[in-house]
Amino acid sequence: MLRPRSLRVTAQTEGAQMAADYCEETGRLRILRDEVPLREWFPPNSWMAIASVAGARNWGTRPDLNELRALLASQMMLMNIG
């Protein structure tokens, strides 16, 4: 069985590891702290979350690592982490 392909970026903060994880097959987007999901979105909400930091360039359906980094930074700021 093949595992779904995902993109992941991480950031170290306050003694915890934060991550943004995007599954390319399902469109699921998660924000994790030490591998524990804090937030989780599925399409179309995941695409809108990505598009909110990516702009209209690709409408958020195929994020790259820079867009995931921007999303993670934005979510950390909203949650007052880091």
C-alpha cells in the first residue's frame, strides 16, 4: 500500500516543533505541535487557507514549501505561538 504524498515544513519554537502538513492526494492540511494536530482542514477550506497566504497565483490547490512556511508562520502568530 502506498502512503499519500505530503509536503511538510517545520519550525522550532518554545521547546516544541510546529509543522504544516499538506496531503497532495486528499487536500488535507494540518497544523501540528509535536505531532499533535491543532488544526485540520479539508478542501475547499484547506485551499482557501493556503490561498490566503499564497495570493491568487495558484489559488491554493497545489502549495509549495514557501507557501506552507508562510501558512505555518501565520497560524503560529494567530495562536500566539513563537
